[in-house]
Amino acid sequence: MSHPTAADEPAPATMQAVVVTRPGGLDALEIRDVPVPARKPGLVRIRVKAFGVNESEVTTRKGESDPEVTYPRVPGIEGVGVVDEADEDSGLHPGQQVATMMGGMGRSYDGAYAQYVTVPAGQVIPFETSLPWDVVGALPEMFQTAYGSLVTGLGLRAGQTLLIRGGTSTVGLSAATLAKDLGATVLSTTRSPERAGDLRAVGVDHPLVDDGTLADQVRELMPDGVDAALELVGCSTLADTLRAVRRHGTVCFTGALAGQWTIPDFTPFVIPSGVRLTSYAGEAADLPAEVFARQLQAIVEGRLKVPVAKVHRGLEQVRDAQADVESGTTPGKHVVVLAD
């Protein structure tokens, strides 16, 4: 039988959290005093130190998220912090640094826009680092999605060429840094010529301005096409992305920044002969603790760059953070850090 282990100082009865009170604008985000979430067997309660702000949480606030979302709801699909309470046999102990993400957080149950969050033990990633919380807070969902797309979706290897479509998104920037660390040659896109420097800053070899028809540009650089492509813009550009990939190369569909998730009257013949099409929509388990540890060490050593757009201090700045994410004017991750 497992027994819970708890921090020396018990969690208070109430905490502050940002609550989406109803579908709507930024005024639908309210800071409220709410009960600290109770922990049941199999769950881990985390004292949140920082969390990333994501487009999916803007979608939840607008009421355009999954049907499973009900209101009021504490959003937040990712967070980092320290263990407050866990089962003894979970391998986790109070005070341990941990990250968590996905698995219904902020959608089917309350998420990380709060001082405490309770999640299943299986979606908790322990780590040890001296990096500040504003850096670590940017990583979980961004690195999990980028790493899973490159490794599970594409099987990317050293020496291969990779096209990232939607390169100035947080996942796109992260994927570029990870792909370079893997030893790949990276082509990545932006719709704004002035953002080419943002791509070069994270190691992109060939920044490309995306006007909707990219395959010819790619073929000018790589006449046979690239080995792999990560599609983050969506179905509106997928056919063109497929044409940029060599025979027996692979396209991984991971995101739809342009908002189009389906192709009307789809026919498989849109896929060029011999080109492979797959997708990625993984969970926390797709980012093993040892991989996350290597990524953290690579950041410490300067081999990986963290594309942080802005650090926001306190729950009071969540509205500003979501407004910045929604505007899309600053590439990189927006992170909220909570005071001790």
C-alpha cells in the first residue's frame, strides 16, 4: 500500500488562480481565490513556479476549444514547479523539481494558471537544473511537441535536411534548435522577411519567406527535395509542403496555425508518389525524463537556445501574456513566473 508524502509545510486551504469564467475576451480571465486541489491516490500535487502561455489557452478562453471544456475553468496545459504531495511509490518526493503538460490539463480538469495543480503521476517529468524558472517554464509543451514531431513523427537523423513550415512559432523555433542539435540541415519559413533574423538566431541554415507556394524555393536549394518536413501551418499549405519532400521522405502534420485542420474533398492522390505523410499529437510520456535532462544540459552549455519572447511576473499579468500571444507580433514563448 502506498502512503502519501507531503511537503514539510502543508498546502494552504485556498490559493489564487486565473479562471476563465465564460467564453469571451480578456475580461473573461479573472483572478480568484479557490480551494487548493485535493490530491487523490495516483495523483501528484505540484506547487507551480512557472507556466507557458499557449495559443490553445487563448482558444479555450474564446470558447473555441474542445467540447470537453466547461466553465468556469482554470486553464493552462503545462507547468513547472516542485512536488507538494505524492504517493510514496510514485518515485517523487516533496520539493522535487518537476514538469507536467497535456493529458487534459486546463481542459477536462483545472490546469496550471494557479499556485497549485494536481495531475496524474504518469504525466509528471522529474528533473534537476540550476536554470531559472522563467527558462524552464518555457519548455515542457514546446519541447515535447517539437521533440515528438522530429523523433516519433519524422525519425530525423544526423545529416538529413528538414523543412519547418511555420518556423517562427514557438514549436517551430524549438524544433529548429533541436534539429540542429541532432545534426540536421534546417530550412524554416516565415511570412515576414524581417523575421528571417529570428530564424537565423536559432541556427536555421536557410530562412525562407513563405508566400503560400514554397516547394519551388525548396527545390532550388535541394533539387531532389528535403528528407523531412514538419507542417505547423495546417491543411491550407500541406499539399505544397508535400511537393517539397523527396521520394521516400516524410511529412509530419503537427499543427494548424492557419486554423485549417481538414481538407475538403480530400483525395490521397494529393500525396506525391513515394512521399510519406504522418501526424503527431503526443503526450508528456513522449518526452522521457532522460531526454528532457539532456535538453536542459544543452541549454546550460549553450547548444540549445530557448525562444522566450517575454517573461511575465505574477498571475496579474496573464491577461497581458494572452494578449501578446493572440497578437502574434513577438515570436517566441511567453512565460508567467509566480512569486515564492
